[in-house]
Amino acid sequence: MINLKVNKINSWGKGFLTSVLGTTVSILLTFGTSALVDEKMKADIQRQTAMMVIHDIDECIKQMEEMAEEEEKRNNAIQYVLAHLDQIDSLSADTLETAIDMFIEYGADLSVFDDAKENIFKSSQDIWRNLDNMAFIDNMEQFYQERKEFSTYLATDPAFRHPISYEEYCQMRINATSDVHNIDNVAVLKEKLKDRKIKYYIDFSVARTRYYRMFAQRWKNISDRNKFIMDISDEELAAYIKNSQRSGSSVGKRDMTGQWERIMDGTDVIYYEFLENDSFRRKRVGRYPYPTYNGDILVTRSYSGTWSLKNDTLFMVFDPKSAAVEIDTSQITYRLEMRDSVRNFINKHYGNVKEMTENLRKAIEEDQVDTFPVTTNKARDKIEMVVSGSSDEIETRYMKRIKDSDVFKK
């Protein structure tokens, strides 16, 4: 009896222990897995944040290098003008325009750098908490502080801020007597080169270029240091930049087939028609108003070619022989006394269709192939195209599907 009782207890104890052990293992697995997931999520956030702000530094470096190049180009032009003041009336228009560009503040917004990523970095407590590498954080704080101070110099210091304000430039255009309200560069230079403020700005040009390059190098050192700290390769950063610019789903041939429109800045619209037989047609319709008439002059530039898709990339091969330009003045009206002025304007700017067509042909002949990584939305009625600019800038463009359009029937 005693042995039997002991056996019963032992059997019950084994079951109990097995149950406790199973529960314990389950709890450990649950919380252990959860902890692993949290750690992985933390590492992912840390890495994505690091690449975001490193890319921010690299973009600012690129801006500073471009500013240095522009400063050198404009200083060379203004020094040439100063050396040939007695011949200023006969100097080339390009030289005069480049020289005067040194002084003018084009645009009312004085902010040079985009601070969106800085705001994300600084405003999110989660990001701060996950970035536990203090050297990285110190480097970023140093960069953003230097960028803020330099932005202040650009906006306020007379050695850096353009001496002709945007408001003054606008007034100069209003006062201009030419039909298109372009300023008289010769007259402006003759007047402004006597101004002590302008002379000071010119004298500081070489120093400005040196400062731009100095800060570009300082920030490059910070960028390289942060890449090293976080062990981020150039390839990984390039992949991050590419992925951050893209969204949506893969595009198939059926998705691309049809007619699309892309509204440009202002009133220009580009139309595409992608056909099943791998050919495409493209039209850009520009609307051009002018104070001397009501309505718009329509200028249509068109060409065709072949298209294909490979690995979510759209390839378009242009046919230069298909280039065509059409001018439509049927939508404009004007007062009788303005007839001669309007006709002269049209003849001057839109009268030589043959020359405009030849210029279009040459333009597409120089760059006969265009490629765009493309994605589409769930409804398959919008296309996102990623475009790389001449200075490695990345731009996203969007096309919208159109139906029952007669734009290509003309």
C-alpha cells in the first residue's frame, strides 16, 4: 500500500512537473522570441535612421560642392567683365548673364537646406532611444549645428547673402522696357558695379568658394565616420536611397498599355500612348499666355519610338525622324490696335516651325534612349517613375491613366 501510494504521488508529481516545465518553456520561448523580435526591430530602426541622416549629410555635401562650382563660374565671368568694362556693350550675353547672376537672389525663400530629415531625427524619441551609439549621435548633432550656423551666414552675412534681393530683382523686371520684361544686363552692371556693397561681395567671392569646399570636406569626414561607426557600405546606402524613392507594385506590359498624362509645372501636359505592338507616341502640349492677347498659344511637340519593360524598368527608344512641332493660335483674341504687336510677337517666337522641329529632332537624337524604374498603384491607374538627374539627384514623376481621349487622333 505504501509503495502504491508513493507511486501514485510520483506519477502525479511527474505530470505536475511536466506541466510546470512545459508552461515555463512556453513562457521563456514566448518572451524570449518577443525579446529577439524587439531587438531585431530596434536594430532595423537604428540602421534605417542612420542611413536616412547619412544620406542627408551627403546631399548637403553635394549642394556645397555645386555652390562652389557656381561661385567660381560667376566670379570668372565678373572678373572678365571688370577687366573689359570699356567694352561691356559688346560682351556676350552669356557672360553678362552669368556675371549678374552672382548678385541676384532668385526666390524669396532664403533656406538653402532641407531640414525635414533633421526634424524627424530630433523629434522622435523612439529614434533617439534606439540610437545608442553616442559617437554617432554626437557627430549628427555637430553636423546639424554647423549646418544651422552656416545657413544663418548665407541668409544674413553681407559676405554671403546676395546683395540684390528678390524684391529688388522683381522691381527691375517690372521697370524693364523690353517686351518680355528681361532686365538690361549691361545697364544693371554699369550701375551696380559702382555700389560698395556689390564690390565687397565680389571681393569675398574667392573666400566664399573656399568656405563652401571647407564645409563640404568637414561634412564628408562626418559622413565617412558615421558610415564606419554603423558599418554601412556604399552599396547598402545606394540600395536604401533607391528603395526610399520607390513605392507601389511591379508593372507588367498590360499595366503600361494605354494612354497616360503627366501634368508638368505650370500648364504643360505630356501625353503618352503605349501600344501593344511595342511602339509609343508622346506629345507635350504647352500653353503660352501673354499680356497683349487673351487665351493661350498652344505649342505641341511630339515624337514616337519603341518601348519595353525589363525588371520593373521602362525603356523608351526615340525615333528622331518622327519629331514634329505644331503651333495653334486659334484660341487667342486681341484688340484691333494690338494686332501688329501680337503678330510680331508670334512671328518672333513661334514663326519658324521648321527650326523648332529641327531643334526637337536634335534634342532627342542626342539622347535616344530613356529609362525609368516604374511602379504602379493597386488600382493600376497611376504610374510612378524614378528619374536620376544630371547631378545624381533623384526625382519621382507620376502619370495618370486617361480614357476616351482624342489627343492622339489629331
